[in-house]
Amino acid sequence: MSLIASSKEIVTAARSAAMAISENPGKNSFNPFFVYGTTGLGKTHLVQSIGNRIKKEHGDDLSILYVSSETFTNEFVQAIRNNRASEFSTFYRTIDVLIVDDIQFFSGKEKTQEEFFHIFNALHQEGKQIILSSDRAPKDVPDIEERLISRFSWGLSADLQIPEFETRYAILERKSADNGITIDPKVLEFIAHNFKSNVRDLEGAIIKLLATASLKQVDEIDTQIAKNVLKDMVRSSNTQISIESIQNYVCDYFGIESNRVREKTRKQEVVEARQ
């Protein structure tokens, strides 16, 4: 099952799935739970939070392991070199909750994929929870065996998209509150409007403002301070606006195909969009 919705709906669904997994790992409809999206959107934070929540809920009753795909691969290679591949496999099959981050790095590693395939099957059959993350959807990961892609799609795949304005604003508001500093709502709006690529950039902007406030010993950051401090970051995050991008935006708003505004027609919906 895959989620295709707005970023707010996806965040809500991903959170609900994470809570269900935390309460009953392995015995739910979200196994495996596959989280994907571009860098800086919080995939690692989410999967680690699930592991921490399971630890809090179940204590030492369940064994939980977070591992990057790179570490998994390196451990497997070392196990082969030391003639301990059987021990490696046995260890991973005893894990109750296995979290593997950045699964896309299994790409092209045939032996690693084969070993993970067998571990995946063993864990899934025994009702153990599997949580995976990637920078792209399962079907879009290159050089991954079809049988693995098929298994990645057994549970729930959640696409973490770039957060909408309201979500970006809420993140900034929470971050500033956590650090005990007052930031004018207009400043938060300024940052939320100009930093759209990922959550990491939003946090970077807030940290830079907090550092400035601390160094200059100011109690409140206004818009002018924010613009001066973040001018280099804002410049790099802004996109170039072209005639084509304006046409596409307008046509999307009015619900017509972009090439129609260039047609010789007097239809009201086209004329309005053209104007």
C-alpha cells in the first residue's frame, strides 16, 4: 500500500502508522514500513523515533536494532572475510525490530541483497517488525532485485514530501519556542516562504538567527534582522521565475492545459487565464 496525498495528510498517516507500529510491532498492517523522500525531510528522525518509542513501550522485552545500509553491508563483507557469514545471518534473524536506513545503498550489491532477502523473509515470517528508509520509492531504486522490491511493497510505503507552508511555519514556531526566544510572526512567515526545500534548511535558518540573537544580545528578532542575517541563504534557496513557470502556475490554478493560453480562442476560461 502506498500513500499519495498532500504533505499534511502524509505526515498524519505516517505518524498514525508509526504509533500503531510502536504499540504492536510486527503484528500490524504496516510491515514492512517503508519511508522515502528527498534528503532533509526527517526520514532518519522518524524511523529512529519509532525505535525509541518501541523501546519505551516494551522495554527489554524486544530487541531493537537501527543500522544504516552501509554498516549492514560492511558487516556482511567482514563476516564473509572471516568465515562468519552464518553468525552474521543468525544474529540478524534474532532481532525483533530491524530498522535499516538509506536502503538505496544496497543498489548493485548483489550478495548483500541476497543476504538481506533471506533475513527479511525470516523476520517477516516470524512476525518481526521491519522498518526501512530510502531517498526514493521502492520501484525507483536502481539495481535492486525485483523480489526485494516486491517485498518492500508488502506493507506501507509513505512518501515524505516537502512540507506545506503551514507545516513549515509550525516547525519554525516550535523550534524558536524550544530555544526560549521570541521571533516575530512576520519573521517566521518570511522564513517559511523562502525556505521550501527541506526541514534541515528551516532548522538551519532558525539556528543562524538564534546564534545572532545570542551574540548581539537581542531579546526579539525582527524582519530586518532576519533579512540581513539570512540574505545569503535566501538567495540560494530562491528559484528563478520564468514566463513558462508563470504560465504553468496560472494554468494549474485555472485547471486548463498550459498550451491552451497560446491558442487563438475566445473561450472565457482561457481568456481569463491568459489575462
